[in-house]
Amino acid sequence: MNILESNKLSKYLSTGIILLFAAILAVIFIVPMLYILTSSLKSVENIFTVPMKWIPEKIHLENFTEPLIKKNFSRYFINSSIIAIVVTSATLFFSSLAGYSLAKFDYKGRNMLFILILVTMMVPIETTIVPLAIVVRKLGMMDNYYGLILPVLLSPFAIFWMRQFIITLPDAYAEAGRIDGLGEFSIFWQLIFPLCKPAVGALAIFTFMGNWNSLIWPMIVATSDNLRTIPVGLVAFEGEFFTPFNQLFAMSVLTILPTFIFFMFLRTKLIKGMAMVGIKG
């Protein structure tokens, strides 16, 4: 066997090992999802049969309708949608503005401000929840949308992400806008922001999924049933003596759908954005 054939065999072997490892990981992630999907169509008794039956004997669509109608899950979906959409929209706009400022303007204290933003990214969220909850309570924002939205309206990671992308854009775009007589905000909105679509798309996925699946903060702020989000509603779904797991799985499936659709719609932006966001200082 010559060196060329040996290298080719080694390449095929390494590729096969990588594919096998990827297939094992895919099975590990997919099997629980299939179990949730099939269990959402079963009766409670059929979920725990031994041996387990993957295909339900009878499809129970009422597992999806009853929680939405009788257990206020439709309200939970509305609350989660409002919070996720508002926070995502505000985060994309304000973080892009802040990233543009940190990337393209030279002013005193800019680097120190950026360092402080990086430092806040290193602080565990658990250390800030109690002080933040005290502030929200003193401001009278407990158990309303203001308390659910305003404290999470902007994240240090979002600013960092947009700054790292915008710093890679040539300064010629902004200079051309100034020559044409555009103001700084017009330059940002008409020239810079449209060029940030890959980074904005990726950040939109991160932000939307993070707020859609958020549990701890909504659980602290939302004390009334009408303000609960979907994750809080799923936790509260578990009864003291009996838990309807078939309906719990059905609501879990519905919870996954919006983020899955959102991801599929923007997946190309996510891949391109992660590839283009550099580490330039």
C-alpha cells in the first residue's frame, strides 16, 4: 500500500468515525423528542405500558385542546409571545445602536465601557436575581408586563455580538453617507443596519429562544395565573396527586413549535452570522 492510498484510507476512516459519532449524538437528542411527540397523542395509561409502545393505539387530540381551553394555556402562549417578540425587537435595535457606537466612534471611555460590558457577561445570573427582584418590587413592577420585559430588554452579549460584527464593516459606508449629507442615525439605519442581517438574524434566534424558554425570572415576577408564561405554566401543570403527562407532553410539543419554526426560517442567517462575527478588538 503506497502513501497516497494510506492517506486516503486514513481520511475515510476519520470521516466514518466523525459520522458515527454525529449519528449517535443525533439519536441521543432525537429519541426523547420522539417519545414526547408520541406520548402527547396517547392516553395516560398507554404512556406507562411495559413494554413501551411507540405508536399510540388511539390518537387523543384532546390532549392539545383541553389545556388550551380549560387550563389557561392559550393565555400563557400569548404572554410568552408578547414577551419574546418585544424583547427580541428591542434587543436587536438597541444592541445594534450600542454596537455601532462602540465599533465606529472614537470617544473617551469607549474601551473602558466595552470592558465593563464584557465583565457583566461573566457575572452569573443567579447573583443578580435577588437584587433585581428587589428593585423591580420597589418600582411597583411586580406582576405586570413591565417587570417581565424591562429588566431583560437588553443583554451584554447582544451588544458584544453586534459590536464584533459591525467592527468588521468598512468605514467607507459611513463616510459615503456623511458625504451625501446623512445624519448619524440615518447612516446607521439606512446603511449599517441592513448590512448586519446575518448577525441580526443569529441574534434574533438566540434572544427569541432565550426569552421564550425563560423560567426563573417569569416565575419570580408573575404571581398571578394570567401573567404566567409557558415554562411557568408547564411547571405549575404538575399536580400534587396526579399529573396528566399526556397533556403535559402535548403542551411541550406546542411550546417547541414556535422556536423550531423561527429557527428554520432564520437558520441560514445563524450559520452566516456565526461565521462572519469575528474576534477583532
